[in-house]
Amino acid sequence: MKKKLQKKPDESDSDSSFDADEAADLEDTTDQDELSATSKVSTDTKKSTTQNQNSCEEYAAMNDGDEAADHKEHKGNGDDANDDDSGDDVEQDTDDEEGDKEVRMPVINPLAFIRNKDMRMALYKKMKKEKRKKKMQERRARRKAGKPANPGHTIESLREKDQTTITNLDDSDNEELRRELQVDDFSSYFERSYEPKVLITYADNPVTKTRKFGLELSRIFPNALVKIRNRSSVKNICKSGIREEYTDVVIINEDRRKPNGLLVIHLPNGPTAHFKLSNVKLTTDIKRNHKEITKHRPEVILTNFTTRLGLTVGRMLGALFHHDPEFKGRRAVTFHNQRDYIFFRHHRYEFTKEGKRVNLRELGPRFTLKLRSLQEGLFDSKTGDYAWIITNKRHTMESSRRRFFL
């Protein structure tokens, strides 16, 4: 006999007994229960957060009270180090509070809210004009104060400070340096114990441009003599120069039919400086005549040699000229150092009829020097002692573009 299975009542059958109104009431009650549960959760979270904040404030107040008590105890004991630490903590707390109070507001551009193109352009021009007017007023104020009108940033103005930088030689901190300068190789020149006598020569078989450049240097250096080298070595030239009582030797090197180097040797005991020579412009290249150069002794101007090495190089270049310039000739020779490049210029200054303004007229030649090495004593490429030398690879020695040595 097969058993008959009784069907269980379905949920649908049981729910069918409820009316539509009762179903709506049930939905409302469930929604109210959910809202009450969520409100309970939110109140619980608010209570927990307020309790946490109160506990944190109490803990911070307790810590402040402990720190104040410790601070008073340290003051009573007279411990200076702990007083400094506590003072630093208080300053840090005040700085943090001030930093929390400062609120940065966003910068709003008024042009962004103007839809009309003509009105926006007119307002832009007005703002630009006011900015230019303010800039001109600041420039006039700087000019009245005796400052440069346009203090722009350059590599020279942003140079890294050297440890051997000399701002004022007469300071009490530079007493040791003044003693060194009194006994260095150029002290006898600055004591005026002799007059400079310069020997100028070339490399073997010099080209025409190098010969002309040597002749123009002889017009610049007073009491200078130009001679052909005749394949003699530098050591023999120094020996013959000492025998003939020359004080300095200048040798002009060349490469690719152009002068590219200058070797300056101070006799009789050195030092020896090797310069790279570039941008050579003769008197004819700048459309001048050598007849304009008179035989008067020129004034020597050395600028921007601020380090200890730069001071030595400047004294070496100044020792090539006579002590007393002849102002009647109105000649001026300038060695200007900028970013370790020494720019040479030769001018004659002329006064106007009123005598209030001065005009400069360049006479030539014009060239640029770059120090390659400074050797103590006379020239000796094998066993010489170098006080300063730069390698052929620029980046091996120049760690920064803003570091200069002169």
C-alpha cells in the first residue's frame, strides 16, 4: 500500500490569510524597528566618541600637569639643561597650536568668474598695468636707496661661499694672511724695491696672428721686450731671463694657427701660472689703430678676485705693470674675474667738455683667460709642486656649477 504524503502548508498559503492592510502595518513596524536600532547605534557611537575625547583631554591635562610639576622641580633644583628641554617642549607645543590655527585660504582669480570676453580682457589689462606700476615704484625706491635697480639672480650672485673668501683684508681675522703677503714672492714688488721688466716670447715657429698678439702685449706691459724663442726650452729661457735681470716671462702658446695658451713665470723664484687663452681680438679686429695707444703707463684695475687663490693670481697679474701709472695718458687696463674667467680690456677714458661725464674708448686687444694650474717655483712639468691644478675633465673637479675658485 502506498502511503499518502500530507502536504505541508506553504508560506504563501499562510500569508494569504492576511489582508493587505495588515501587510502594510507590518512593513511600517519593521521600518520603525530598523530606525530605532540605527538611532541607538548612532547614540552609542556618539557617547563612545565623547567619552574618548574626554578621556584624551583628561590624559593631556594630566600630562601637562605632570610636565609643569617636573618643570617646577627642575627650576627648584637649578638644572639648566632640563630647563632648556622643558622650554623647547613648551615652544614646540605653542608652535603646533599656532600651526593648527593658521588656515590657508585658496587664491581666487577674479577673471575666472567673468563670462564676457571683453570685460575679462579689460580687467586683465588693468591688473597688469597696476602690477607694472608697482614694480616701477619698487625700482625707483631701490635706486634712491643706492641699490641696483634690477637685483636679478645670476650664477655669480648665487655662488657657493668659499672657506678662503676674503671680504676685507684689513680685518683683525686676516692678520695671519697679511703676514703671509709680507713674505710671499710678490712682496718685494709691492715694496717698490724694483721696476718690472717683462720678456715676451712665443712657441716655436709662431704664425702671424700670434706674433701680432705678442707685439700688442708689449704695448700694454711697460718695459716689455719681445724675442723669438729659437727652439730653446722654458728652463733655459728662465735662466737667461734671470741673467738679463728680467722679472717676468710671458710665453704665448698656439694651436691650429691660433694663440690658445699663456704661461706667466715670475722670476727668479716663481710662481708659474698657466692660463687658457680664448676669444682673442686684435686691435685691427675691433677696427682700431695701434697708433692710438700711447706710451704712457696705464692704470691697472683688478676686480672680483675674492678667494686666497684669486688674490695670488691678481697680485701676479698686477706685478707685470709699473707701480706708478701716468694719468696723463688716461689709459686703463682691466682684469675682471667672473665665474673663474678673467676678461681683459684696454680702454682710454675721455672727459666731456663740462667734465661731468666720462666716455670710454676701447683700444684693444681683447682676450679671455682661464686658470689651468698654479705651480710653486719655476716651470717644471715633471717634478714641480702644484699649488692648484684643474684636470681636463671639468666635471671631475667642479662638483657644482655655482662653485668658483677665484
